[in-house]
Amino acid sequence: MVGIIIAVILFNLIAIKVKKRLTRSEMLQIWLFTTLFQLMFDVFISLKYQGYWYFTKGVDWQSLLVYLCLVPPVNLIFLNVYPLKSPLWKQFSFFLAWNVGIVIYEVLTLLPEPWGYFHYGWWSLYHSIMINPFLLLILLGFYKLVRRLEHKAVVKQV
């Protein structure tokens, strides 16, 4: 439990301090999307197929920290510092660096309690390495959709 509390505090502080590129509306939408998307993903991978779990197998209250207070601020940090208007090679390098960072963090979460809180069933680090870029691309695609819709709404009002 110590590890998750430290991570929640650290990532939320970073999310608050990082230079904001996202509007409050975008941040709220990303927060809600992230929570919903992760819950949907984990219903199948974690609960139905027991690929991995947080804290204990099945549903537990502590996992809400991961869904509501850990992953959303990390995604906000990612989007606030993402090199959106940079050349493709910079964006690719950014994705690669984030994937490495996510994998390192996942390894830390596998430590024994009280530091770690994540446990593997049939899931492995290899699965995470392969799927993380797709999850980040989905997040980036949702962000671009939100920006486009908000821009259309502002233009329509004028």
C-alpha cells in the first residue's frame, strides 16, 4: 500500500505542476475516458481472464486508487508534454521513452508489499511492452477527437 500512496501523490503533484496545454474541459474528459477505458479493459483481462490484478484477485476497494487517482494523472502528464507538432521521429522517440518508463514502473509495482500492489496471472511484461503503445495511441486519438470537437463548438458559437 505504501507504493501506491507514494505513486498517487507523486504523479498527481507532477500533473498539477506540469505546464498545462490541455484545457480544464479536456483534462476532465481525459480523466473520465481513462477511468472508463481502464475499467473496461480490466473487467476482461483482470476479472474475467485473471491475467493480472491489483492488491487481491477479484474486486477490491484499493484498486479504485489505481483507476481514479493514478492512471488519469499519468495520462494528463503524457498529453501535456506530448510533442504534438514535432516531427514524426520525435513523436516516435517520445512513445518509446514512455513505454520504457511505463514498463519500469510496472516492474516496481511487482515488488512485494508494502511497495508493490500489482500481480501477474498469465500476463507478463512482454504483454505490457506490446500493448502499451496501442493504449497510448488510443489515448492520443481520443485527445485529438476532443480537441477537434471543442474547436468546432467554439467556431460554431462565433
